[in-house]
Amino acid sequence: MRTEVKRAASNLPEPLRRVAQMTVSAIDPLLISRYRRRHPETGPIPPAALRARSGSLEIDSFATSGAHYVEVLQDLLEPTGRTVADFRHVLDLACGCGRILVPLWRRFGDRTAVHGCDIDRGAIEWLRRNHAGIDVEVNHSDPPLPYGEASFDLVYSISLFTHLSEPAQDAWLREVRRVLAPGGVALLTIHGERALRGFVDGETVGAIRGARERLAARSLAEAGFVYEAAEPSRWNALRFIGTTGAWGLAFHTDEYVRERWGRVFPDLDVRRSPLPQDVVVVRG
């Protein structure tokens, strides 16, 4: 049902879409109050627009998915023989309003210095007001990050490289390498072939008009990398990074990642995960 609602909303004309977004924002405090009455959640819950930009507009999904992602990160680290607690400095690159960052900090913040950064100033300001114990920074849409070289021995980024154009991802890969300490690990999610099938089959609803039809007509296996630029929306990242065309939907084959990303990180693996996205594990 939620997929059908999202599909209907994505097909609304822009004026009606803005009205729908304004309506959701207006009733959101009531929805949050109702959620608190039904669930034991007592921590701060971001407003609807910030949740939407994190990919989890629904309150229950936002509140529960972060802890699940932390477990997935732990599982991905298992082959390295380490857990999040074994890293001294951790960075959530493109942390948004903290869907994953906050539960990770609650679990490991007493043993690990947890940091987050994002281009979304509103999300970072919300985190500073509501989770003052987490070190968060605003970064620009282009590198560099506001950190020195080799600042982190673990970097993870959920749903960043899934949205970058080829030049943008090349630049951000080099920046991850710059801030990653020797011997460190980075976990970076991508849209692989199964994610592309989900978009084409309609199981996953995107916000780019006509993208489903255009993606269905293209061969990821032949191209290696497929990209669909997004259009501006008051709730998407283009509100913050402009309309340069560097933000959209990006899809990668394993072979493309090994060849292209391998120029920056010779030591990497592409892994399947319980997430809708695949995960590239790189070592500094």
C-alpha cells in the first residue's frame, strides 16, 4: 500500500505535489504525537521534510530502520574481524538528520568518536539542537570535507553514491580516500542490478518523472554505469546543491565498480546485503 501511495504522489502535477507536501508538514506534529502514544520512543523525531530527505518519511520506518542499518554495518565488518567499537573515529558521510548516525552513536558513542556531515544545513542544525553530543558538520556539494587527511578509520555512506553523477562520484571517492586513515575501512552503498530491476518493475518508486521508462530501455550490463539526473524539489537534495545535474539516480555493475573505483581503492569488494542496495567495502 505504501508503494502505491508513493507512486501516486510521485505522479502528481508539481502544484498538487507541493500542496501534498505542505499538508504532510502541517499534520506531522499530530502524527508524531500519535506515534509516541503507541510506541515507547521518547527521543527526538525529525520533522517530515527532514525524514523525507533521509528516505524514510514514515515515522515508524524512520524510527526503526536506523538500528537495522547499524546491524547491517556490523555484519559487513565481520569479515574484517572488527566491529564498529574497534574504530576510534567514525564518519557518517551524508548523515542527513541522523537516521543511522543517532542509533550508532547511542550504541557506540561511549567507546568511539562518532561524526556526521551533510550538505543539508537544516538537518545538521536539527541534529545540533537535539543531539548535542554528536559532532556534526555542514559540507559543500563538492569536496573537500571539513576534516583533515586520515581523520577517520571507518567511513560509511548510505545512499550517497547511489545518487551521484560519474564526475561527482569520482571526486567523492578521492575525498573518501583522503580522509580515510591507512588501514581504515569504508562502506559505501550503490544501486546494483537488483536495485535497477526494482525501479523498472515498479517495486521501488523514484522521484524522477519518466525515469522508470527510460531505465527500462537501457542496458546496465552493457553500459556499466547508468545515470538519471533529478529535477529540483523542495524536499530533495537539489534544494541544497543547485541544479548542476550532479544529483539523480545512479546504477553500477560490479565490474564497473571494480574497474573505475579500483583506480582509487585497489582493495575493494562488492557485497550483497539485506539492504535494497549493494555495498562496496574498501580498505585504505
